[in-house]
Amino acid sequence: MFNPPNVMLESPLHAFGLPARAATPAKENRVAMSELPHLGYIVLRGKADDTAFMQGVAGVLGQALPTRPMSVVSTSAGVVLWVSPDEWLLACKRSARDALLAALATALRDVFAQVVDNSGGLTALRISGPDHLLLLRQLGPYDYESLAVGRCASTVASKTGFTVVRTDTDGVVLVFRRSFADYTWRLLERTARPYRLCITSPAHCADPLFTPLLEIV
Amino acid sequence: MSGSRVLQAGTRIDSTRTVNFSFDGRDYTGHPGDTLASALLAHGVRRMARSFKYGRPRGIIGAGAEEPNALVQLGTGALTTPNVKATQAELYEGLSARSTSGWPSLDFDLKSVLGQGSRFMPAGFYSKTFKWPQKLWPLYETVIRKFAGFGDAPAEPDPEDYDHLHHHVDVLVVGGGACGLLAALQAGRAGLKTLLLDEQNELGGWLLSDPNAQIDGRSSEAYIRSVQAALAEMPHVTVLVRTTAFGMYEQNLVQAVELLQDHIAPGQRQAHLPRHRMHKIRAHQVVLATGAIERPLVFGNNDLPGVMTVSAGQTFLHRYGVRVGQRVVICGTSDLIHDCAESLAKAGAQVTVADVRHSAVARNGSYTVMAGHCIAEATGGGEVKGVKLVPLHPTRDETTGAGSFLACDVVLSSGGLSPTVHLFCHDGSRPQWDESLAAFVAPHTGRKGVACAGSVTGAFELADALAQTTQAMQQVLAACGKTDTLPVPSCPQPRRLQPRPMFRLPDGKAEGAGAKAFVDYQNDVSAADIELAVRENYHSIEHVKRYTALGFGTDQGKLSNVNGFVITARALKRPVSEVGTTTYRPAYTPVSLGALAGTMSGELFDPNRYGAIHASHVARGAALEPVGQWQRPWYFAKPGEDLHAAVARECLAARNGVAVMDASTLGKIQIDGPDAREFLNRIYANAWTQLAVGKCRYGLMLDENGMVMDDGVTACIEQNQFYMTTTTGGAARVLNWLERWHQTEWPELKVWMTSVTDHWSTIALVGPKSRAVLAKLCADIDLSPDSFKFMDWRAGTVHGLPVRVFRISFSGELSYELNVESGYGRALWEAVMAAGAEFDITPYGTETMHVLRAEKGFIIVGQDTDGSMSPMDLDMAWAVGLKKPFSFLGKRSLSRSDTAREGRKQLVGLLPEDPASVLVEGAQIMESATVGAQNQMLGHVTSSYHSAFLGRSIAMAVVAGGLQRKEQTLYVHAHGKVTPAKVGSSVFVDLKGDRQNV
């Protein structure tokens, strides 16, 4: 498999021209945001009590899929999010995506499982800053204060939804769908107004788990 | 001579600074900390309004949210706000307000002239007059609208913002008076995550009007300050002022609105902050420390400007330094009136107290008491000038003598306290009448998850309230797993003379014969009106409310309801506990629509969903059409073209040359598993067992009634993997449908289904020249017709990108749908446009797509179907596999008598006799050209277009027994026009389907 030229790739937030608007956060910016674009996303479906499935996947990822709800696990292949009792989302480097799809397909050939490439359908956004928790609380009814480091939750926000991943105490990563990206960005930007949002580069908004997966175009 | 500013220690205003404001065009000054009401009263301004029905002059009665009369229009232009209570409007520099009633002016009101005929306008007269003649109703309506209502809604868009904030707390305390402060302190000290709300601009509640209270040896002000400081030290405690909890909902959800900036002059407001914020609070335990509101007494002319409540008199004096009058008459039923008399006398007023209790005496020599007396009526033209006091029978509500006249400039009355039970009762329950307290109370034990603290439970004395609060908080702490023992603050227990509950003061006359005694001020409801309702046989309190309009207004009867309930009970000769209250509903006080909407307005009202190629379409001038939440290109007009010209050009390009459409919005579902085929067999009407890898098939999906609910092409990617497409609008619904059947009925089937709608972008390359264009971009797929047949799919490389190419067609032409990962969607689209340039490639949108498929008789689910069309009705029996071993969804229903009967509506084509005449979609179809007394409507037009390819109009329609009516002429009726049309095949172009097979 080859990697097509990344210069052709447009992320779901491409239309907002965020990289060109990036600035360094100042004291007055209580919230900062940066898209973490062009990652690979693979959906894994399988039964947690099927050892063939669990071992097959573990063989490729280097460790077992988490079975505890809302888990976030860092593997050699990328970040694994528990989505449901029979669904996981793997975020990986784009350059590793095709090899991972092939390896998983091979490992799970005779196993009742599903491996789905959803790289074109999702994007990630890091939100950090002293008031990032207040911002989240303005978006929806989930008890964000209770979301501990190393956990994720899929929830509603106004008229859309997203997955929130708490990877450190400074911020969170939102993962959301391409077709709702326009609305999600507008919602975030508008809701962040009291906090004087700073659109920034990934370097100023680094996420311990997702940023290492970035391969900046 | 009436209200004036006095030097008073401990007020909450800053008398060293001045604030300028205007009311009804006149300029005044006030102080920071004033409300509009206190500042106006300080200037002796009395007349604030004209009553709703009778046009009677009205003034300020209360000091807070309970105020019914002083409704003002605040501000001008886009920021104007109607019906703000002057008692709640915080003064700021440059505030401009005007009255909202009185036409042409407050001083001379035309309605008051009509009001002279008030005996012809009792309660209920609205429903009895203005009925005839019916043709005059529009005139009546115009006139009534002029007189009705109070303020004006803004006519310009709102330039300010609103938002929401969610909270999850252990304890929510509603009300920041003495008991709320104590409850928050107790919860906070126990380490519980606590939120304290108060509707006022500062904490303290009634303590702000009662500076002499003593709690733990501290004065009111010192107590408030010390608790506030203690709360501020605790990071797990949040305090919000200017925040009104307006509704309590299931599972302890409380909604509150915070007025962040209404108290700030518009020019000083911060643009990055909202005007109002709605707080949505989920609390493990809710503590309602909502207090009580004093009721006025009901007596003749009690609506005159200058007649107020005792608590208003106290509040204006102690909080704002405004003495509401110089010659004061106070009438009431409990010792509250003596507290007030002492305060006003000390402030220099001449005070006479008419205490309804025969054994009452003055506390000191500073004021006079007339024991065993009450007010029969107030007198004065335009404002109160005096009262007629009458002696009372010691136990019965009757006068025992003629009485005397006493001149005064202000009258304060007190009928006792009504606990503010609203939030507790938002679950539909009713408060209990406590006969000894003469009050509807919330239970002092609350209910599961909800504690009641303080005077809301009837604990009206401060010492009792604090003790009861502590007891309630002990239970709250226990419910949160805290075992701390709470000390009760010490508070002196003064000796009190027992109150004598009274409501409607007697005037020695039959009800209705004397001066009007008002119960509800906002709707001009008098005691006589309530008795009238009972005489007219309305015996439920809910009926009395609707008949009289008692409690309907923006004050929601805060001063009037309980008086009304008791008067009703007396008229019915039934106990008050039996008559009960009306239903309490959110909102407690008015909430701006902006606060409810939050950010959900303008571009955030609803999501606009876009595909990855959207920017290319916009750049090419596409008009957009909403399809569900998606924005899809509708047509691409060139300069000078309208919709019809553009569509004609696009259609011809698709059939004669090459055209391209973005089909990315269709739902896409990846289905994997050894039982995938069986699953497809069960959810589709047709058969899937034999579909080979590399092949595609059209699938028809039926609901349990056998009716078509969705359709789409599904392809076999690998032996056990399928790629299903759905309609754009049906994607989520179909995935839910598949999951539902799999999870609840066939969990043993080994199959997975996952949405990939956003992962793939789809570019439909359409037309006789489409192959030539594709060949320029794709070198590794053999595109020759024998190799890559119609309904095949191949994987390959197009423009250097990994692409799945599906040779499927919704147009009936040679067509290739390119599926690429969405991040590359736009790059591929532009490459296709570039490669097609030499062939004059034409982008097209949904309108042309609709025409092309209609020319081929292809249905669009939701356009040609409406949930009541079976496959047989659509002449699609070929898509139903009745021989499949396991039943499929909808199969059994196909044999239902009504589903299988003759004469059902069937899908046919219609060709209007006049080829230039395009039928109206939705038009009714009949056998007759004329509309008679009996008309048999056979069906309707579902899709109708001008076909540029055929040079004439075409249509699809559903007609009763349509498939048997071929060649018959039927008549299509719409908008008064009749168009004859011939029934025929719904395939208008290329009947044999050769063009898609080239």
C-alpha cells in the first residue's frame, strides 16, 4: 500500500482556516483550541468474551483492548477508546493506518469481528486553558468534573454529540464527525466567547496521547 | 405629600453618589443600590399604571417580584424590554423607562372613562360580549388589542447574547435569606459541593429589611457578611446572585436564570459576556429556602396608589432609605404591623395602626393603635387620601359600628405571610393549608431529595426558622452520607400576640354593594367577581381562576392567589383545605426567550451538515437545498440562468455528454459477518444469498406493515462484507432499524453494522462520455463494457487516490460512482472537473438528479412513497423475493386484506395533454374535469418536471387501480386549474434500459 500525497488531504475543519489563525495564548485567553488533524481512525467491533478476537487484536496493538467502560488506553499502535461493550475506536498515525488495517484483517480473518476504516469521517480537537472545564459545562449536561484522567465519554452537546477524552488535567480532546464539524466548531467558538478563545497551534495545545500521532502536513 | 428620602442607618444604597434616570419623559435622580421603584417613591411619584380592564390609577404595592402594578418598558430600540417590574429594575446611570398602560397618557386614560361602566364589565364579560354581530369581530379585535396588554415587544433583532451553564452538585440551596445562608454554610462546612442561588442583587433576603434581627449575637448585616465570607473561602461552594430558580423538574433538575448585565448601563456592558445565562442544575439534594411573601388585605378601593403592603413599607425604609408616606395608616392581623409602625415612627412618620385584634396595644408611645378595627374602604381620587375605619366584632368578620374617617397619605396592610411554595409544587403536588397558621405551607420534612427550610414551611419566626432549617439540613447531610451534628444558631424569641387571620375586611355591606375590593390587581379581579363565579356555578378553584382571570398575570398571583382561594372557600362555604390551590407551574417569574434558547439561535439554531466537497460547489455558484440537516447543491446556474434554464442544461449534459454530482450525503453502512447475507435477506424485500463479490444490487426495505421505508444500492465487497447505502434522510433511521432488529429479535446472527457515512465521499460521473473522463484519471481498472459491467464495482486508483468505483446509475445513463476517503473528496472532485473540461463536464445538483431519475421512473422514498405504498403498489414486485427461506420484514403484512386488495393506489406515469403544462406536485387526480357534489379523488401527483431531454412535461403519480388505467385520460386539479393527462408507464426515457448498459 502507498500513501497518497498528503497535500491533497483536507481535514473536516479545513474551511475555517485554523492554522492561519493560530496565535500564542496570552494570559487573557482562558481557553485555547487546536485541531489535531489527519489522524487515522479505525473502528473495531468484536465480543470482549471472545478470546480469539481479544488475542487477535492484542497481537496487533501490543496490548489488550480495555473492557472497563470509558477507558482510554495508549498502545504502540495509537490511542484506544472504549466506545461500547463491543466497540472500540483506535486513533493512529495516518502513515500507520493502512498497515494496521491489513494486520487487523489478517489477525481476525476467521474471527467474528469487524474492522472499519473511519479516517475520513472523524477529526480531533484539543481544548485547554484554565476555564476549559467551564466551557465544557456550557456545552452539555454531562458531569465533566467527574471525568477522570484516562477516561472518555460520548455525550450530547446542544444539537450534536462528540466523544470527550480526558488525557491530562490541562485539557481534553474532542473527537467528532466530519459532517457535524462545521456546526461543532461554530458551537465551540460561540460558547467560548466569555473565555476569550485563542486558536492556537498543536504545539501550544499539546495532548500527551494524541499529539504524538500527528504528522503535520 | 407622600414618599420621601430619609436618613436611615444601614440602608443598601450609596447616598454619596447620584444616578440620573428618566421615567415617562421626566428626569429624576436616585442612588446606586436603588431600584426604579424606590427612586421614584423617594420623589413622591405615585401613579405608575392604569389597570387592565377599568383603567383605574395604580401605584407600587410591593417591593420585589410580587409587584403587580408597576410594570415598565425599560430601555429603547433593540434593547427595549417590556413589563419589567419597577421594584426589580436596578437603577443605572441613564436608565430610561416608561409606563406601559394609560392611553393617551397615565394621567388621562381613555379606558378609565369606560371603567365608569364597570358594573357592566364584571368577570366573564369578555366571553359574553363581543360575540355578535360576527362580522364586527375584526373591529372588536383591533380595539381590544389596543387596550390589552402592557408593554411592547422589541421590533428589532436582539443584539445581546445568552448562554447556558450546567451544574452537578451535592446540594442546591434556593434562596439566600437567613435560612438559605445557614443551609449553604452547613452544607459547605460538611464538605458538600454546594450551590447557593438568590434572585436579589445581594444576599440576605428579609434580613435586608429587618436590620434589628439578631443571629448568634450578630445583627442582620454582620451575619450576612460573616456567612458570605465563610462561603467565599470554600472552593466547593458557589454563590450566584441575581439568579432566580424558576422551575423544578423531574429528578431534581432545577433551572435558574441569571441576569448578568441587566443592572449595567448598556454602554458599559461587556460584549463577550451574555446578558442572561440559564443554569441547569442537577442536585443530589435540593434545599428550598424560598421564604414567604406577605399578603395584603382585601378592602374597598385597596387599589388606590399609596396602598401598599407592610413588608413593602419596611423594605423601602430599611433597604433604600425611602419613607413611603408621612401620615401612615397600617392595618393588619399580626405583630408584623407593630414592627413596621415602630420603624416608620422612628423615621418621622405619624403612624396609626388599625389592629384587627381587640387586645392589641402599642409597644411605645411613638404611634397610635386602634385595636379591634379594620379598614372598610380607602378614599381619594387618583391616590389615597384617607381611610374609613370600622370597629370589628371580636370573633366574626363583621362590623359593629359606623366607623370614622382618618386622613392619611399612605396605607400599609398585612394579612399574614404566604409561603413561596412554587418550586416544591412544580411536580404537580399542592401545598397543605395549615389552619392555625392561615397559610398554605410546604412540608417541613420536604420529600425525597427535596428539603424545605424556613418560612416556606410556615416557620415564620426567625428563631423557629433557623431551628427548622438546621433540622432539615441534618437530614440533607445524612442523605449525602455526612454524620456531622449541626448546632442551631441562637436567636431571641420575642413574645408575640396571636394573629387573627382575616382576608376580605368587612365594610358592613353586601359583597359588590360597596367600593370595589380588589383581589387580583393585574387582571382587575374583585372579591365580588369571585363570588359571581361561584354563583354562576364554577365551584372548582381551577374554574374560578379561569372565569375571573385570578392569578393569570405576570405576577402569577403572588399577592392575590391565597386571598382568592380563601374568598372562594368562604363563598362555597367549604373549608379552605378542601378548596385548595390552583396548579403551580414553571416559570416562577418571567424568563426571556433568549435565556431559554441560549446559543441555539442564528447559525446555531440547527446544524448544517456539509460534505467534504462543499467548498467546490460554493465556488461554482451552486444554489443550496436543505435535505434534512444537510446542505446539498440544488443547481449550478450560469450567469443569466434561472433554475429552469440551469436544470435543462444540466439534464441534457447528463444524457448527451458528461455531468457530475456530489452524492456524498447518502447514508453508508459497512456490514460484516458470516450471517451478513442472511441478515440482508431478512431486512430487505429482495434476495442477497447469491450476490457475488464485486457485484451491486438495488435493495428495497419494507417496514413491518409491508410498506416501503427506504431503498438503496448495496454492494458485496468481500464474501462476508457488504456496503449498504440508504437515502440521505433515512441514514440514521435505517441504522437504528437494523440495530433494533439485530439486538432484540436476531441476536444470534453473527453480523456487525457500522456507519461510514462521513468516511466516504461519493462523486457520480454520469453520461455517455463518463467512461472517457474516468479513463483519463484511472489506469488500473479495465473500463471496457464487457469487463466492467453495469452493477459491478471495482477497486482501483483514480487521480493517484485509492477509490472504489461503482458502476451504478440513478439517471439511467452510463455512470460511475467514485467512492474516496472524504479527506480527498475535494481533490478528486477537482481532478474530475479538470479531466472532464474537454468534454464540457457539467456539475449538477438535486433538482437535475430528481428529473433524470423521474424520466426513468425510479422512485424517491418520501416523495413518491409516503409510508403507505407497498412494493406491489409501486409496480416493483420484481424486488420482492417471496421464496426466501426465512421471512423478511414486511412479508406477512403483504398478504393483509387491505394491503392485497384491488383498487389500491398504484404508481404510474402521467403525460399531460399539453406538453408545455407541468403538473403541480400534490395535485389531486379525478376521473372528471368538473368538481361536483360527490367527487372521487383517485390519487395525487408525486413527482412532476419539465423534461428537457423529451422536450415536454412528465409526471409520476399514485392512482387508485392505476396499473389498470393505462391509456386512460384523467384530470389533474390544482389551484383552480384542471389539466388532462394520460396514464402510462412511469418510464419515459429508454424503456429497455439500454443506455446504462453501454
